[in-house]
Amino acid sequence: MKVILLEDVKSLGKKGQIVNVSDGYARNFVLPKKVGVEATEKNKNDLKLQKAHEDKVAAEKLQEAKDLAKKLEGMKIEVKLKAGENGSVFGSVSSKEIAECAKKQWNMDLDKKKIVVDTPIRSFGMHEVPIRLHPQVTGTLYVLVKEL
């Protein structure tokens, strides 16, 4: 019996695949546990429409990420930190602080998990901070660290 998988099944296949299984396995495991449906023409057509919709949504998200990356291109965010006696920075700038400053200064919601700060920013001046907006799109934000 041919079955369309509704979710990933170990040793059988991935979600959306059409697989051939024995009738007993389909009746006793796949259909009752709702991990798959019988591959009728209607269900195949529904799968095709669902994949088309998912592709369209993915393309829209990619375009939104590209637009946001262009918007971020020339933006600067100022972060103020306390300074020590010899002009060194107290603490460091984290992705959470960058996201908060972006919200205050530009009214822009950035997810702190997408801001990539490999090494902590512990010096004054201008720093480039990459932001992963999408698996295929990475934007750059400029962070200016000033003394408080």
C-alpha cells in the first residue's frame, strides 16, 4: 500500500514522502497513529498544494530577510558603557544589549539569538556585528560603543 507520510518516521521516510509499505503495517501502525494517510489522488493533490504553499511562504520569508538586510546596511547603533581608570571598558556588549538599543533607537525588533557576537565587544569604537536573518541571508549592523 502506498502511504503519504505526515511526519518523519525513523527507518521509513521524511514528512511528505510517498512510501510503499505492507498493508498490515499501514493498517496497524501508520494509519492509526496518524503518521501517514493513504496515497489516494485527492491526498496526492493536497500534498502538492501544501508543498506549493510552503515554497511560497519560504520565498516570502527569504525576500523579507533580504529587505531587512538592506535596511540594516547603513544603520548604526550606539551603546554606552562605563569606563575604567585607564579608558578600558567595564564589562562587555552582549547581543541582548544590542537588541535593546536597536529597539530604543530605531524601533526595530531584532531577535537576540540571531545576533552573532563571537567574541565579546570589550573596547570603545565602531564594531561590525553580523546578524543571521535567514539561513541564506546575513546582515551587518554597526555598533558604536561610547563611554558613559
